[in-house]
Amino acid sequence: MFAIYRKEMRSYFINPIGFVYMGIFLVFSALLCCYTTIISGSYDTSNYFTFLIIAFIILIPILTMRLFAEERKLRTEQLLLTAPVTITGMVLGKYFAALTIFVSGILLSCINFIPLYVISAAERAGEDSALNHIGPVTGEIVGSVIAVILLGAALIAVGTLISALTENQLSAAVVTIGVIAAMVLLNFVNVLTDSDGQPIIGSYVIRAVVDWISVLSRFSAFSNGIFDYSSLLYYISLSFVFLFLTVRVYEKRRWG
Amino acid sequence: MKRTKFYGKEILFSMIKIEHLVKNYGSNCAVDDISFEVETGEIVGFLGPNGAGKSTTMNILTGYLSSTSGKASIAGIDILSDPIGAKKLIGYLPEQPPLYLDMTVEEYLNFNYELKCCKLNKAEHLAQVCETVKIKDVYHKVIRTLSKGYRQRVGIAQALIGNPKVIIFDEPTVGLDPKQIIEIRNLIRGLGKEHTVILSTHILQEVQAVCDRIIIINKGKIVANEKTENITNVVANNRRFNIKISGPQREILSFLKGMQGLSYVEALAERDGDAYTYMIESEMGIDIRKKLFFSLAERGWAIIGMEALGMNLEDIFITVVDKSEEIKLTRSNVKNRITRRQRGKEKSALEQELGESLYESAQRQRAESALTEVSEDEDD
């Protein structure tokens, strides 16, 4: 498993894809942070995280599309599957490699918050009252970063499964974009209204279920500064389910 | 047989054992109830036409695919119940070498070393493997830039890492030039000293040159499982020639048909001046060539060309099957031996069972090639 992990990490940076991902991610998150906080004159980071999650629709497939699709196309999966490694080990090795790149991107992008602290420090120096809190809430940022990482982990598991299902990187990417977009943006159907201002989906039950499933609406608690354990558990369970399905896909192919 | 102590008892097992292996792809049966064993240190050739089930059998043996039913074990370890344990004993070169094109040879071999959890001294072992397959001069090159021959060798190197007891090669010489083929064959011969080797191919010469034993497989069934010498003997006994005789076609044909010792005569649609080409097949164990020369010379018909026809796989199946049947007959009752000629068109039970479809396809091919030759003639 560690051999496969190291190989994947290496190949992220031998192929330009690791650099491309990192570059796009850092530039994009910096711009986003700039627009949602400094330019709009706010210390509230919740919009930043929400937009970041929407950006994952494009970013995550870049990381996951080649994981299995390329191996299958080049027939190198035969090497991995006939080596003394379990299928679970192979899937986890690849998954953690993608996750490592993702997490390091998120952690690196935390430098985006430094200007907020610098500006708020300057602002606080001008005020003499310590009664009002001025500046970003560190606890909220830390909580959101953890949640974003776990959410990303779930989406990477989705991408991993889709990559294992196809032989073509491009189709893996396109399908992953579609599926992640659906998962993230699902709760927007609840907001849609017809001309009379009534919600298009009339049934409350359906709206509740959609809200429950939607990855983004589950994040809203974090935007409000609540550290929501049930959402974290939801994201972790999603990762498990999709990784398990990936393993099953490979098991099934052996028996096919 | 290898002896091993197991819970204090001595048990015997073959290095590779396959029992009643069946693999179905949907309704399509790729491997149909195959059983064989390979002893330690043996080099076994898997011979069969494309689509015979060679690769499928190898993929099952290496744990890449699972069988529909039946059992495959390496050194007594079942590949399904202990896949990791069994896979540790195997080095496998699939039909298409599984190379990461963006790695250098060094990185690739290092990766394999780690992947196979190899315990040997790394630098020493890798150097030794490179020495064996002669890839030292490309050690630091990116695999993408290597030629087909070198890529194949890197693939073989990959299979050798960790010094596995069993090495499995799927068509190791496909796409190589003749010099490389000879090198690879020598390499495999050398490996047979320390390892148990299975290789698959559809080229007879290859298994003859390398293997101790040949397993012929067709349509998912084992047609023959013989020592190489036996099959070589059968094949060496080539009885079919293309012969070019100058003279009137019809007369020559009827003369040949009446000649003793010939079991089959056919006029081919090939003409060279006043000479026509005939395909003849002599009876088993008779060298007809001298007799043919003199009897034709007597009549003033000159032989201007004679060419021994190589055997294709289909012919080999038929011959091998024929031969094994013949041995049985010889043992049972020599007097009642029926030659092919006496039998005429009637086929033996064995031939019927195993070789019929092959025989027919061989006949059809022959007829087709004759037809195309005719049409080419007409074009002229």
C-alpha cells in the first residue's frame, strides 16, 4: 500500500497534473478570499468556504480522474492486481495520495487568512474598546477547514469510484464533475420558486430529504459557526461507502 | 514433487497445480475444465492459437482473474484462499508489459521492489536483475523512450524481482526482432535452472527451443500434454510437400494418385511455364522423395521444385492426436493398424473429437488459398 501511495505521489508531480492542481487551487482560493472578505469589507469567511466547495466541482476531478482510468488503459493495473497487495490496499494507497495533495492545498491556502488578521490587528489598534470583537473568528475558520477537508475527502472517494469505472480519463472527469455538481448543488432545487413565489418542490418531505443529502447544506452549520459532528460523520461515511464500492468494482471485475 | 513439513507431517505437492479449471465469460467458455501440474524447475510451454484460453489460464493462475470453478495453487497455496501468499511466489509478465511510461527504468524497478515487499539486498538484487536481462545501459532512461525490445526486457526484469519461485510469461517474444527473440529464449532457458517457468506462445519453434514439456491448448481444452521430444518427433516427421513438376497436369495427377506411399495428392492452381504445382502427402513413416524423383524421371517429367511444407498449429494438433492414437494402436494390435489411406475419409474417434474442427479449418484455409491463387491467375 505504501509503495502504491509513494508511486501515486510521485506521479502527481512527474505529470504536470499535481502542479496544475496546486497552481489553480491556490490562485483561485486567494482570489476568492480576496473578493469575499477584503473587497466586500467583511471578516466573515463563511462565503469563502461555500464558494470554495462549489469550486471543488471542477477541482476534485482533476485529482481523481487518472487514478484508476490511466492504469486500466495502460494495462498497468495487471501489475498491481497480481502483486502481493490486497485490492483494499491498492485503493487506499491511491485514495490517500489524492487526499494528501488535496489536504496540502487546503492547508497552504490558509495563508489567505493572514491579511485578514493583519488588517484586523491594525483596526483593533485604532479602537480602544475591547468589548467588540473585531476580525475573523479563529475557531470558526479552524472548524470550517476541518469540515472542508472531510467534505473534500468524500468527494475524492466519489471521484475514485468513477475513475475505477472507466478506462478514459476524460470521461471519468466529465462524469465526476456531473456527480459532484449534483451532490453539491442539490439543495438549490429547494430554493427554486415558480412565478407565484411557491417552491417548485411542494412536498416538505422531499425538501427535507434533499437538504439532508446535499453536501453543501450540511456545511451550512459550519458557516454559522457551529461545529456539527453529525455532518462530519456524514462526510466520513460517504468516503467509506464510495471507497468500499471501488473495492467491490475491482472484486467484481475479477469474477466477471 | 516438493517435500515440505507441514504440522510435522511430510506432504508432497507440485509447484503449480491446476485442477478442473473452468472460466466462463457470460455464455462464452474461455477455459473448459483444464487440469495439469508443473514440477519444480520445469519449463512448460503453453501452446495454442489465439483465443485458445492461454492468457485466461495464466491470469487465473496469477490471481488477476477468478475462475468460475476449479482450483489453482502455487506450491500448495490456493490462489483464492491465500492470494497474497500465492502472489508472493509469482513473477508475471502479462501479454502487454505493465510499464509506467513516465518512470525511468530505475524508478520502475524500485517501485516493483517495494510493491513486492522484497527482502533481498536492494542495490545488489536490482543490479543482478539488470545484469540478467541486460538493461544496464538504459537504467536511467525514461521507459517511454525505450524500444519495444528493451520495454519487453524491463517487463521481464519486473517479473524477476524478488526472485519468485514461479515465473509466468505470456507471449514473451511477440513483436521482437529475431535476434532479440533468440536472446529472450536463452534468458528463459537460463531462468529454468532456478525457477519454475510457464510461458505461452502460438509459435511452435519457440516452445521447442525452450521448454521441457508442451501443453497444447485449443478452445479452452488441453489437446496434448507431452514432453517436448515427443512432439518434436511427431513434427519432424513431415510428410507434406509442394512439388513442381513440368509436364501434362492431368496425366501427372492420375499417375501420382496411383502411386504407392502417397496418401494425398492435390493439384494446386499454380503454374510456371509448363510446370504445375501439386501438393502431396506421404504415408506415415515413408520418405517418398527419392522414389518420386526416379519414377517421374522415368516418364520424362522433370521435378523443378520441391518444398517441404511447414506445419501450422492446426496440422500439429491433428498430427499429435493422430500419433498418440497410433501409439495406442501399435501397442494393442499392430496387424490391425489402419493407415490413413485405408481409412480414407473416415476419421478416427479421437480425431473426430478433438481435431475435427481444426482439421476442417485447415482444409478450408487450404481451399481458400487455392481459390485466391486461381483468381490471381485469371487476372493475368
